[in-house]
Amino acid sequence: MSLRSKILSITVLLAMVPFVSQQSVAQNSTNPYAIAEGWAKLPGGRVMGAVGKAKVDRDGRHIWAVIRCDAGQDMFGRECVDSELDPILKFDPAGNVVDSFGGGMFIWPHGIDIDSDGNVWVTDAVSDNNIPSGDDRGHHVIKFSPTGEVLMTLGTPGEEGNDANHFTSPSDVAVASNGDVFIADGHNADGNNRVVKYNSRGEFLLSWGETGYAPGQFRALHAIAIDPSGRVFVGDRSNSRIQIFDQEGNHSATWTQFGRPSGIAFDDAGRIFVADSESDNVQNPGYEMGIRIGEAETGWVKEFIRFPWADPSILPGNGAEFVTIDGAGNLYGGEPVPGPHLNQRTLRKYVRVRP
């Protein structure tokens, strides 16, 4: 073999090493966390319904979560339609509910974010066919004060659409440090598939995206999050990828190493946390369900919490759909799908036990 051929062979082998290592970490359980069993406790004997998104409070200690009202599996997609239970709950560090609100205001509450003033933003991702005739709920995003006062509504409640004043099953919401609001619209693969941006006064600024597979196109925007540097991360779930944009909608990167993303969160140490509740033998073969943890800047996957009861033969999967991180580094995963182990409709806490 010539010297040139040897150098070329070595170069190719070296180039392959990071890819192999990255995939290995993404698929094998380098898990430094332990489950804190029974952490979330509901008052008054209330049964845990499906859990949507969770988000840490500004204090870094309390956890806000969407808990859908009815625990019955036959109500999936419309759990709060006939319920007056509060679906927006605030948990203290011990897992006790210390505040709640929003009863009767949603049919299928889904996404949540806490802005820099402590206000609570919640989306209603109900499908149009699950809205009773004449009902004026759904397809909207509500901004609450920290005590539950309604401050703003985006979208037209009860009406789907794709203009500046309408959404179709908005999945999630993220509020930037300057108060601009980004809506992931919407939940279904054949929905609007766009990001909609408003200023802090609720005035429409711009939107981007359409249905498809190319950069800037989506199939089910299930999550949206803004990293500390201001980049907008979109969980393009049915395309099994994360897409990254600036706040004007310019595409900068596409990551597939985090599996089939249902939820995205960041901590203050430069890490990204991605909940994958749907990788299975059909929808994303070769990947396992769990929470992948990596470097937010590079996308390098460092750790993987494999969901202990994951079964890739069960559709649409189970485990955490969303994830958030408190100030002490503990994780919280919202699990909406019932399963055969430990009442998997729960807000599960993961405590870091290794550096």
C-alpha cells in the first residue's frame, strides 16, 4: 500500500470514530440518574391523569406541570372536556401540589412555558374532531399570571386555521428573554407545521414552516425550546429530528442523534435534554425510548437514560414525552401513556447520583 493510501485509510478511520462513539452513547444506558419513586402526589385522592409538559419555575425549585383531568384511557385526546379539575399544577420540591388553576378552560392542555416574569403559558392541542359542537375551547394559547389570572389569549378559541389569529392544535410554546412568543403549531403530522412568532403584546410578527421533509419543513412540531444563546430548537417529531433556527426563522442545523424528540429542555451548564417517547420498531427503528443528554452547542450526546420499561413493539410508545430540569440538576419527565408498570401516567423525578 502506498503512503498516500495509508494516510487516506487512517483519515477515514479517524473520521468515523466520533460518529460511532456518538451513536453508542445515544443507544446505550450511560445513566447517572436514579428514579425517585412516588415523587408527585395529588391532593384529595385525585387520580393522576396523562401528564403533558413540565417546566421549572423561576426559583429553580418548584415544578409546573400540565396534568390532564381525566385518568380514563377512553378519554385520550379530550381528557378535560367535561371536567372542572385544574390541569395546571405547581409542585413544591417534595412533590406536593401548592397551587393549581385553569379548570374548565381547556379540552386537551399540552405545552407549557414560564416566562421571565413568572407568567404561565399553556397550549390547547385538541384536535378539531374532539371539540364538541359550539364549544369555544381549543386551538389557542393562554397566558396566566403566576396565580392564574388570564392575561392574554393567542389564537381564536374553538376555531382552527393557519393565519395570524388562528392555530390548529398548537403543541407547545416558548417565550424568549425579550418577551417574544414562539408557538409550535401544530400537533399532527398533517397540520399547519409552522412556527408562529408574536411580540410580548401578542402582535403577530412572522411565521415559518410547512409540511414536508426538507430543512424548514415539519411533520408534527411536538416541542419548541429556546437555548441560553437564543437559538430556537424545534422537535420535528414525525421526521425524527430536531431543527435549529435563529429567532427570525433562518435554519442553521438539523440533528437526528437525539432520536424521535417529544420534549426539549436546557440547563444553565450548556446541556440539552431530549425526551424520546416514540422511538420503536416502526416509527424510528434502531433507536430506544428514553432521555438523551448532550452538549447544547455541539449536539454531542453524552448520556442516555433508557426508559426501564420501554418496549419497542408497543405503539405509540411510553415513557417521558417532556422533560425539565431544576436548579439542583434533577430531571422531571411527564408521562402521558398508561403502561404495565408503576402507573406510567405520572410526573417522574430523576435524581442525579453520579457526577
